[in-house]
Amino acid sequence: MRRKEFEGNDKKSLEEVLKTAEIGNLAFTGPEGFPRITPLNYVYDGRILWHGAIAGERFECLQRDPRATFCAVSAQSYVPSFLLSEENATNATAAFKSVIVRGKCQVINDPQEKCAILNTLMDRYQPEGRYRKVTPDDPMYLKVLAATGVFALIVEEMTGKFKFAQNKSEEARGKIASWLMKRGLPGDRVVAEEILKTMKG
């Protein structure tokens, strides 16, 4: 990474991003060698796990070449330029945590593991419950389970970028954090707290 001050290399912090980001993007080699990217609802348990059709372009591409890159972003806010200058647009920036994972994709074939992952996905995105757990022998789920695949990206490399105005002066960081606290959009408080952590005081 060119800007070392933004580099995230603590595994626990990287995994926290993967556990909390709501959506990730999976990139792989598409037809005719062109890159392809697709958004995913997913869970992380040391692997990136998701579900999808056992058919179609994505499935066929990953069968042909299982190499893939996955990116997740959390704790993000846009920081407008006018906070530091009413004229200089180059002060505009974004604050965020991002993680990039590289590895190879596999199909989960074991019926019990497949259903357990589907239930974990449900637990994550529908914490209210109010559904019947997915099991391999439940007649209600037999047809959909036959057409639904569960996939895992096996992590071979993980890198992160945590950008919280570390390249700005402490005075500027304090000003940005204070403004974000006052603005109060979703995520602003978390980002402001991350900026404050980068300061000596």
C-alpha cells in the first residue's frame, strides 16, 4: 500500500470489518477473461460464506476458475472539503475501514453444513427470527435446497485499509471529528471516534 499510515494489518481488526460490513463484493474472472464483480450478502467464520444458484454465469465462472477477490467496507463517512477550506476541493475525502480478501472458492456439499450456513445467514440478516430453521429433510425446503448452492471463499490473503484522516494534522482531525459528531448521519459517530483514536491526546 502506498500510504502506510492507512494500512490495516491487525487480524482481529480486519476480521471485525468482515463480521460487521453488511454487504461485500466478490470479483472473479468472467466470460472471455473480463473481470466480473457481484455484491453479496455473506457471513464470515474464517471463510467468506454466501448462497446462490447452482447455475448461471457466476457459478460457471467459479467452477472454471475458483480464484476470487472479496472486498468489504464498514464505518464510512464522506468528509466535505469546506471543513478545512472554503476553496480547496482537494480537502474532500472519505473515512472508512475496508478489507480485501483473496483466495479460492469452494462449493459446500455437506447437507448439514449447508443448512447451518443458510441459518447463520438468516440469523445475521433477519435477527428477528420468525422463520423455521432450514434442515435437509424438511419438505418445505427440499425443492429450494436442491437449486441453491452454498459457497465458501477460502482465505489465502487478507489486507486492510483504515483511512481516518491520519494524513491530516491533529487540529484538522479534531475539527473533522467534531463536525461528524454534530452532523449525526448514520455511521458519523463511529467514524468520528475512529478519527479521535488516531490522535495522541
